[in-house]
Amino acid sequence: MADLQLVAEGLGQAFGRTRLFSALDLQVPSGDVLLVRGPNGSGKSTLLRILSGFMRPQEGQVAVRWQGKECPPRKLFHRIGMCTPEMRLYEELTGMETMAFFSKLRGVDRDEKTLQELLRSVGLETSRHRWVKVYSSGMKQRLKLLLATFHEPPILYLDEPGSNLDDEGMDVVGRIIEAQKARGVVILATNDTREFAYGTQELFLGQ
Amino acid sequence: MEPKNSSLVNEVLAILNKDLVSEFRTKVALNAIFLFSLTVLFLVSFVVGPYKIRTLDQPAILSAWLWIIVFFSGMSGLDRVFVKEEETSTAPGLQLAARSSAVFLGKFLFNLCLMGMMGAVVTPLYIVLMEFSIASPLYFAAEVFFGILGMTTGVTLIAAMVAKARMKGALFSILSFPIIIPLLLVAIEGTSKAATGISSMEFLRSISVIGSFAGAMFVLSLILFEKVWIE
């Protein structure tokens, strides 16, 4: 397991007059799953964007502590896994081409057989040569989950990972989170009661 | 944290390959560039043709028109490479997985491929249709190639900036035009001289100006791209 900790101090964010959160302190060590809950518009996705480094917070700061060193999450994009509704797939590529493309970018040396096995693990092996465009929304979600985790990142950000997934797909989410707990940190933003049990820490926004 | 395992070259080639496969399947930028360039080319050749221009003025006027076609054809499709990533929300995945420099280089090479294809089709057609007589064909071809290289270098960063803007519309042409003007002027003069006959010294002077422009824009783009791409 990676010896790391995701730390946020005094985080505050507002859009216009709407304050989403303020003076938020977080410490998420390896092996923990931070469950972020809250009603729509409470700032769950915004918090994930801030914690992952995609967005600078108006107040406070975020850092990843690893082996005594501190680093802003923005510098660790290549070590992050992320699956959010805002991230989409290349519709004109096949599932297999998508996997091959991202494995080259991530520097994860995987041959076609291994990629095929990975696609099988999320139930997409038989549709691997079909364009993503013709995938159902559940199939796209499975591929996104696979892309977020196949490079075994120490930090994984999941925003509504169970959206559009059937029971079998929810099992995939469960397996992914359990595997990630053994590898590092999980930040899970969700309102799906089926996913609440994965959390080892809980943060409720919008109070 | 350990550095990335992938090499820059592998990332650049993966992005270039992905964009080429994606483009040949959708043909959005290809259609825009080729439809524009061929339409203008045929309009110019049918409406004006080679005979309405005095022979003495032909090299300068025909060179200027050629670059106007090349410039606006580029403007009609070169921004797609970034606009598409933003509009289809695929940019965040690419931001996470690839180095910024690899994204810039991959997209730059893709744009160069598009413009190279356009130049390879439009320039000979233009020469034939306009009966453009060229005294130094090799120098002329080199001027066109380096002009396209310089233009692509200059506009790729602007395309990334435009993709982030809400009002994309004509922004790409408006921002690109003042930056590309010096290059266009040198390229027009270079191709015009190559048409009438150019000495090696004049050719080298013209190419070195275009090369300096392209080099400066390339280095500047590499430095600035991360700010544009990630912020």
C-alpha cells in the first residue's frame, strides 16, 4: 500500500453568493475511503475537482503527503484515477482502442491479451471492437471505471460511480473500491445508498 | 511519487494516432478544410482566372491569393483539434493521462498533417487552374511547406486558447490573423519570387525568416501551453 495521505486545510468555496463549504479540514490516509454526501448542488463534485487539482480553491489548500514530502495534487495528475460524470469517452474509438490509447499515455505496458482481460473484468469483452458511441450508458460507465483504475493509481476519485449501472455493474464498483483501499486513497462522492457502506470517513455537505 | 513511466515520444505518437483515426472516422476538420479550400479555389479560377491579371502582376497576385486560400482553409478546421476535446468533455481524461507537452506536440503534428494534405492537394490544383507559371518549382514548394509549417505552429496554441472560450465563433481567425500576418507577408513574397525566379540567397533569407518565426512560436507555445491546457 502506498504510504500517502491526502490533506486539505481550511477549504472554502463559493459561487457568487452561494457558499458551498468553508473552513473544511480533511485528512485521508491510505486505506481510507472518504464518503462525500450531500444534496444536489451542495458542492460534492466541486470538492472532488478541488481535491484532485482540477480547480483551485478560493480558500485553503490541498496537498498529497507521500514519504515525508508534500505535493499539490495538480503535479500528480499522472498518478490519479478519476471517474466523474463530466469526463466522457472518445465516441469514435472502440473500447479496445480506448484502452490501448490510455495505456500508452499512462505508460502501462499492456499487450492486447491483457487489455482484453481487463475489459472482461468489467463485462465489456464481447463489445471491445464496437465504437463507444454505440455503448449503452452503463457500458460507458464501466469503461470509465476501468480507465480510472487500470494503471493502479494511489489516489482514486469517484463521483457517482454507480450511475447507470445494473447490479452486476455495482459489483464492479465494489470490487474496484475494495482493491483501491488496499492500494491507497479513495474519495467517493455519492448519494447512492448502495455505496454508503464503502465509506470509512464521511463528510456531509450542504448543512 | 514516481515519475511517469511513458516516454514523451510514445505519448505524442499515441495522441497523433488517436486524432488521425478519430478524424478519418468523422472527417469534421477534413471536410471543413477541403470544402473551403476547393470552393474558394474553383471560385477564384472561374471568376477571375489567369487571363484577367496582367502577366507582370501575376506572381504577386497569384501568390497572395494562394496564401489567402491556405490561411482561411486552416482557420476553418485547425481549431477542431482542441474544440472537439472541450465540447465532447474528453479533455479532462487527456489532461490526467498525458503530459501537456505531449498533448501540444501531438495536436501540432496532427494539424500539420491536415494542412500538409490540404497544401499537397490545393497547391498543384491552384497552379494548374490559374496557369501559374513558376520559374523555381523546388523553391516554390519549399516556401509553401515552410509557410504551412510556420502557420500551423502559430495557430495551434491559439486553437487551444479558443477552445476554452465560450464565444468560439470567429475568435480563432481574429486572434490568429495579427499573429500570422508577418509570416504570411514573407511567405507571399517568397512564393512570388520563387515564381519569377529566385536566387539561393534570397530563398535562404526568406526561409530563415519563416523558420525563425516558426521556431519562436514553437518554443513559446511549448512554454505557454500547460497554462492554457490545465488552467
